[in-house]
Amino acid sequence: MAKKKHHFSHTHTEYHHDGSATIHHVHESDPKKDVKHAVEDLDGVHDSIQDHLGSPNEGEAEANAGPAQGTPQPTQLPMPGPAVA
């Protein structure tokens, strides 16, 4: 088994009625290094776990970073169809 790259021993997740959650990553030896924060939704829960406990999958970090500066963005062209008079 590979050694973990983080120093958290466990994580608590409190779900709220509005779909948000409070995440608490507990540091293994120093409570001052605990991380506790709110997230808006389940996607935020996944992001928090990934950010604090995991490593990005191949290509994931690049995809999350968005296009490189200076990279031309595709333009949205009108859909082909009959001309409107």
C-alpha cells in the first residue's frame, strides 16, 4: 500500500437541508492544522476530499486549470438552418 500524501487521520461531513455541507478534515497530530470549511453541494464535498486527501487523476489538474493564456477560445457560430427574414 502506498504511503498517504496528506496528514489527516479522518474527515467528518455534516450535510445540511439546503444541500450544503460542512467538511472537517482532522489532522493526525496537530488540531491547529485541522481544516474545516463549508461547501455548497455534493460536488464541493468531492472537491474538498480531492484537494485535501487525494491526488488528481491523469489530466484532471490540467482540465481544472482551464485553457492556457493566449489559447484562442472557440467562438459560438449560429446553428445552420433556414434563413430568417
